[in-house]
Amino acid sequence: MLKRTKAFAAVLLIALGNFAFTAFAEDAPAANGEMLKKIKARGELVCGVHPARHGFAAIDSKGNWVGLDVDFCRALAAAVFGDASKVRFTPLSTAQRFPAIQSGEVDVLSRNITASLTRDVSLGLNFAPPDFYTGTGFMVRANSGVKKIEDLDGATVCITPGSSTEQNVAQIFASRHLHYTPVVIENNKEYVSAYLSGRCDAIARDKVALPGVKNFDAEKPEDHIILPGIYSKEPLAMAVRKGDDQWFDIVKWVVYATFNAEELQVGQANVDEQLKSADPDIQGLLGVSGDFGQKLGLDNKWVYNIVKQVGNYGDIYNRHFGPQSTEPLDRDLNNLWTNGGLLYGLPIR
């Protein structure tokens, strides 16, 4: 009798386990795939970007949005629609960015956001792989006599509220037993203008953004210097709301696809030629073989569309920070892992 009871219990546990698995599997689609359906039904991607940050997101003289963050929005549109132009850009201030993604006002944030533990677990967000590595930097007037961070003891520093830079500046000065007075301004233009008008002794920002302030916003770039050193880790990444794994998968694999395309030397200039490649990795990447796009709910030519219309990571980087750009910047950490950088695309296979 005891053996029968144990056997029955074992069968019951297996049955309950199978039921639970089946119930979970049946419920899962209801929680996944809604974002992609919603975006396709709307006919455009809504992407939250910075209002004006040179190199990342800004409106050019022709009224077009340009920048690295902008191009990743277009890469997403190319993957989803096969058309990189099907994206609407929503400029968001520092205070607006997280409520906008949490409320569903935008589908994705591509807005110079530092991925961090607190933001990942407390704001209901999922972060794609970092697409740009930088850190906090400082700029001062050339005639100030300031040469290093310690010379800023007692200075006024312009910063934006609610940003990782605001937290970093506090930690940087506290760790060195330095004193400073923060001048906290939300509006980006007012924040930059406050420094340029002399209201602040220094301006703190992601170091990669400081050349834009110096070369574009300042009347005389030579009147300003960027202090040596990077004083924090700022891995910038796109973010989506938690709760739709399919959409999160699409966003993160679009980023990986740009890394992999560059590593395989597939770019805008040769992508059509590479369709004839016998390399199985390139065939899979471009949808010549395999069904990797279908696994994401996309066309199998999703990476081909990204590279053809927007480019691989190197194409995107060079467009905005390369030697021929208005803001040349060494790639350093933003290089492929094969070239000493941190960019590593998980395999598409």
C-alpha cells in the first residue's frame, strides 16, 4: 500500500509539473510579442533621444536627426520594418526620459543612458548591450589655471539633475576631500549656457560629449580645455520596459548584429557583394541561410536591412566620431574585442 501511495504521489507531481509548464507556456505569449504587434500596427517606431547632444542625437542644419543614438533607432526600424526611416524621434530631458519609457510614451530609449544596477532593478527597465563606453569628464576655461581635478576645490560645477553625472561628481569630490557648489540645471541649453556665461567654474558631463560643447556651443573653442582623465564608468545602452522578452531580444540582438557585422567585415559598402559569400557565419548573418530573423519575429533579412540602410558599428561610429567627422574621437574602449576594445557580439547561430 505504501509503495502504491508513493507511486501515485510521484505520478501526481509529474502531472502537476507538466500542467504548470503547459500553463506557463500557454500564458507566456500573452506577455510577450505585444510590443512588436503594437509597433507594426502603428507603422513606426517611437524612439526617445537626447534633445541636443552632438555626436549622439541632434538636429542638423537640414532639420534631420543625426547621431549614434539616432542611428541605433534607425537600425531598429530597419530590423522591424525593413525601412530605417520608419521611426519617430521624441526628444526627452533627463527628468522626462524614465517616465516616458515606463508609461509607454516611447518604445525604446536611445538616449545616453548609463546602465547601472539600480536602474536595471528599480526602474522596471532592461538594458541592451552597451553601444558606447565613456565616463565623467570636466571642462574649464583655459585662463582658469585649473589643470587637474584637485584644482577644482571650492569650484562651482554645472550639472544636470537626476543624471549619473550628478552622483559621480558628488562621489569624485567626496573621495578626494574636495569641496564644490553644484549648479543644477535641467534644461540642456540653459545648463551649457550657464557654464559658457561664467556662472560655473566647470561643467561636468560624459567626457565624450564635452568636445561638442567646446567646438559647437562655445564662441571661441580655444578658450576652453577638457581636463585629462575619465572619472567614472559610463556604459551607455538602449533601454526598454521589462515584461516583453521578445521586444527586449530584438533590441539587444540589433546591437549585437552591428558588432558582428563589423567583425565579419560586412558593411554598407560591400553588403550586397557579401550576400554571395561562402562563409556560413556571413550567410547566417545576412539571412542567406538559417531562420534567425524568424526566431525574433522578424524577416530573415533583418541584419541585411540594418547594414544596408544604416551600417555596421564601425560605419555608425565613423559617421559621427571618425577621422572625417566634425568630432574625431579615438575608438579606444569602443573598439571590437579583436582590436583591444570591449565590443563583443554574441554569435548569431
